[in-house]
Amino acid sequence: MTAPTRASAGPTTTHPIETDAVVIGAGPVGLFQVFELGLLEIKAHVIDALPYPGGQPVELYPDKPIYDIPGIPVCTGQELADRLLKQIEPFGATFHLGQEVSTVQRQDDGRFLVATAKATTFLTRTVFIAAGVGAFQPRALKVDGIEAFEDAQLFYRVRQPALFAGKNLVIVGGGDSALDWAIDFARPDSPHRAESVILIHRRDGFQAAPASVARMRELCERMEMQFMVGQVTGFETTADGRLGTVKVTGADAVTRVVALDALLVFFGLSPKLGPIADWGLDIERKQLMVDTEKFSTSVPGIFAVGDINTYPGKKKLILCGFHECALAAFGAMPIVFPERPVQLQYTTTSTKLHKVLGVDSPSFD
């Protein structure tokens, strides 16, 4: 991964960092927001609660292929983050990672005082909230006592697929993540193929891509993996205290015992706005309401892009978030540079943008 520029000093309490823009969230949309701001010569500081940039794709599925990024036929979540970090290098954004924004308050001069839980403070003209679904947490498996095995044999995300190679896996869930990982660990040509894969879901119906469901059923027919209808209701430990089996209760009320080496649970994310809910912004169903002209929230100067926002026709796609970033950046121009006319220029032909990007202007002779 391309190393981002990080803040060099410790938390600042008496002298806030003054900047034109603060981007909250270092996922793909937050990173591209830095790019769109940079093209307009708006400098940004980026804050994220995670200790590394990349957001949900890097945190939850770094090796999962993504197929709908324009111009890139396929890339993983980690590769997408790496490419975006490389793309924004010319703009010198400073990253403040492992910090959660606690307060955003408008000041008398129109700027915003932004503070993190680690007491780093900023005075900024604009704020861009690109926090995905907020302070997301994976939904936990509700079985008494099983939390003792978390990050040892119970996992809610896969960071290193190779660790599960050759293991007996039980995967629980009915969404894209559950099926994608079940397929990936079960397919014969997988570089980290498991010894066995059992997929468990509470019903024989899925909230996943139809192609993934078809692929899963095909692997089951070929005896490469198994699918069970039921819910995990208990577990048993081995003599040395390890998680040895889970109890799966089916729709027929029969409880079956399934042996395993590791239990992977994918129940989706529990969106929690956290402190964002206290910033005085209009909220609808835990999402920030925005206009579609410049993706401004109900507070002028605060913009929201990506999965955190809502508007008629909203689609939670990375490429839609990229589009929102462009309009939000132009929406910020009158606030950051009120004396400058807002002009649309093209990276193909604009010598000014070539200078900003640090590239030579091409010759079209």
C-alpha cells in the first residue's frame, strides 16, 4: 500500500490545525473526495477511526474482487485503496488515522471546529462526511459465551484468507460476504482452499447475487461444500478449551452438532452514526439527507458523500459515491475561494490541472 502522509505531531489541543477541508472517512469515496478537492486546489486533512486507509473494502473484504469500478475490469478492495492512494499523492493530504471525530461546531467566523476523541482539533472552512455507514460494527452471533473465541476461532471478517487454508470451516450468513467467502474457500482452484466448508443460513433463501447462489449450489452438488438450513444455538469445547463444535438447530427443531476449526459469521453491519447524530444535521433512517446539486447537508459547508447520505434514487455503489465527490467539491468552491469563478476544466487538456497533478502537458500536434 502507498503510505499516506500522516500527522507528525501528537494531538493538538491549544492550536487547531487550520485547513480548507476536513474529510471524515478514508474509504474509497473519502479518498476520491481528496482527489476532486485537489483538482480545485482545496487542501484536505483526512480523519478515520480505522488505523489504516481503505474503509470497509479493506476492513471487511480486502481480497474480494470488485468488478464495477470504471476502467478497472477487476480489483480487490485492497488494490482499489492502493490505487486511490497513489492517485491522490500529488495533493499531499494529511491523514489522522485511528481517530474518531467527536464534535463539529460552527464558529462565529463561519468555519467549523472539528475535534477528535484524541483531542486533535481543526479549524476548517468545509467538512466532507464520507463515513460509509458510520461507526460500523459487524452484527454479532448471539450465543452465550461464544464471544470468548473471537479473533481466535470466531471471526466476523477475513483479513488473511491464507490462515484458513486446510481448515474445517463453518460459515454463517446469507448475504454476499457469506457466500463469497464460502465459494472462495470451497472452490478447487482456490489458493487458500479449506479442508471442508459448511454454509449455514436460517432459511433456504439468500440476500446475495443470484450468480453467487447458483455457484454455491453447484459446489454443493459436486460435494465441494455443504449447505445447512438452521441457526447456531450453542457450542461445545474440546478438552483443551478450544471451540470444537457448534450446535445447529434446523427448521425441523432438530439440533445437529457440527465439528469445526473456525467459525466465520457474516450477519452484515450494524450502522451506528455515533457522534454524527449529535451534529445538528437532518437525518433519515440513520443517513444524512443531502441535496443532489452539491451534496450539501442541512448545514451549509458540511457535505456528505457515499453510503452515509440519502436522497431520492440513491444507490449505494462506490461509483455513485465518486460522482457525488465531484459535485461536492464544486459545491465547496464558493466557500473556500469565494473570489474565484468556478470553471470546469478537463484533465486531458488543462495545463493548469497538469501542473496541479505534477504531470507534463501532452502534445496534440
